[in-house]
Amino acid sequence: MSDTASQDTPPDRLSVNPRSEFFDAELLKRGIGIRFKGAVRTNVDEFCISEGWIRVQAGKTMDRKGNPLTIKLTGPVEAWYEDLGDDPPVAKAD
């Protein structure tokens, strides 16, 4: 894959939680679009394209440390950068 193409598609795994090892503020500033099972999702906390899952908050439930409780949903995941316009390159599992 060329350097430009790798900059135009999101990484395989990304999280919005700053405590996660997969957190990257610079990438998140660009805006990430997520399509899960054919529907665009805006409430995704973490995703992994190659393993085919997303994590979303389970309502207003908190764990014992005060962090939002999340659930893992499995299925096909596609991601793209929203700052690239109407027809951006999409990262998805092959």
C-alpha cells in the first residue's frame, strides 16, 4: 500500500478512550465515519476492522470506577475519514 493510501484510510483499530493503547487524538480530530452491518453509527467507542467488532456504551451504566460500561457487537465494520469529502477511501476487511 502506498504512503498516501495509508494516510487516507483509518487504522485497523482505534479507540476514543484516552487510557486505551489504541487512542490517537490526531486521527480522531479528522473525524472517523463508521458503518457497522450496513448502517452508519455515531456512538462507537472503539472498533477493529480485521476482527469485525465495535464497542458501544450500554446506556448510562457505569462500572465501579465510574467509566461507561461498553458492550462488544460483532459484524462487518467499515471506516473512513470524514474530512476527505463525499467519496473517501473506505477501510474494510477483505
